[in-house]
Amino acid sequence: MTHETGRLYGLGIGPGDPELLTLKAYRILRSVPVIAYPTMENGKVLARAIVADFLRPEQIEVPMPLPFSPVRSSQPYYDIAAEKLAEHLSAGRDVAVLCEGEPFLYGSFMYLFNRLSSKFQTEVVPGISSTMASAAALGVPLTYRNDVLSIMPATLEADILRDRLAVADAAVIIKLGRHFSKVRDVLSELGLLSRSLYIERATMPNQRIVPIADIDAADVPYWALIMIPSLQTSVT
């Protein structure tokens, strides 16, 4: 008899509010025997915290430490995590990897998908991204009619950000953190500050919406973004 392997799930769990978990993600989360999630080296575990009330005591939990460092590669850590998950999958146990927001939009699950999807049955469950949740929280439509939306990480070099923002109908700049000052300078150069909206930790209990002029760059978290909505205000 051929031994049946487990199924790997990339579970999009949304931006932070547990009520934004999809019904499908909830069903899988409750049914799988193994739950895996990234952890920071300081011990913080955001993904698990979002769904903590839905987990069952008998589920096996697999923390996956990641450096989240601009100077250290995460790839060796993903190699180790993939090996751990492969052991469970090879033993026939389904594994759900928790991923904040949307797994295939800058999601950490992508790197596990690249390592494991060719060896094990894999299913990706979409989640609500922080970009879309932020638009709702800010109360601003992002795009109208033929507008093109650009999503870009704040980690880009200033000249690249400047070139792309200069031609964007609407834009979202993510992963602000220590790059906030650089981004604010670029927005000021392009005359975009008046259109720009700042939000951090969208949909979480500690969500903050603050005018960009009042932001202390030293206090900006990684989970912050700037939204530049379309200039259009109506559709005819």
C-alpha cells in the first residue's frame, strides 16, 4: 500500500482582525492536525495571535523562527522550516501555514511554497491583504475606472520609488518601518504629501491613523503603510 502524504495549506488569515478570517480558512484552521507560523527572534508571534481563539489544544504547533533582518538572509531559515514541515507531511499529516494578509502578496508562505509544492499536494487559501483593509479603514476608494494601482515596498531605493510614484495613478507603499523618512522625502519632492494617508497595524486593536506631518520616524513600525488614493473623486 502506498503511504498517502499530507496536504500543505498556505492559509491567508487577513490583516489582524480575527473576524476578517474567511470561512474556508476557519474550516481548515480548525481541522488540520498541524499548524505552522513564523516567529520573530524577539519571541513575537503575530500570526498565531490573530487566530489564537480558534486553535485546538491537540493541534501540533510548529513555530518557524525568521530573522526579519535587512542584513541577514532568511533563506537558511526557510530551508529548516521546510524540512520540519516535510516531516509532518511525509507522515500523512496535513499542515496549515499561517500567513498574515494574502499568502501570494509579499507573503512569507511563498518561500515555503517554492520549496514544498512540487513534493506535496498544496492549496493556497487567499486572505484579505493589509492594503485592501487599510483602504477600508481609511475610508478612501483607491481607484476609479482605468486607474492603475501600484503597490511598492518602502525598501526600494529612493530614486526607484521616485520614478514609480511619479507615474502612479494610485499607490500603496508598504513595509515602512525605518524607511519612513526616505519615503516622506520622496513624497514631498513629488508634491504628493497632501494626498498621502498613513495607517499602521490596520484592523488590529492598536491600529493608528495619523497625519503624516505628525509622525515621528523613530516610532514607525514595519506594519505601517502610506496610501495615495486616486485623484478622481467620482465616476461619471
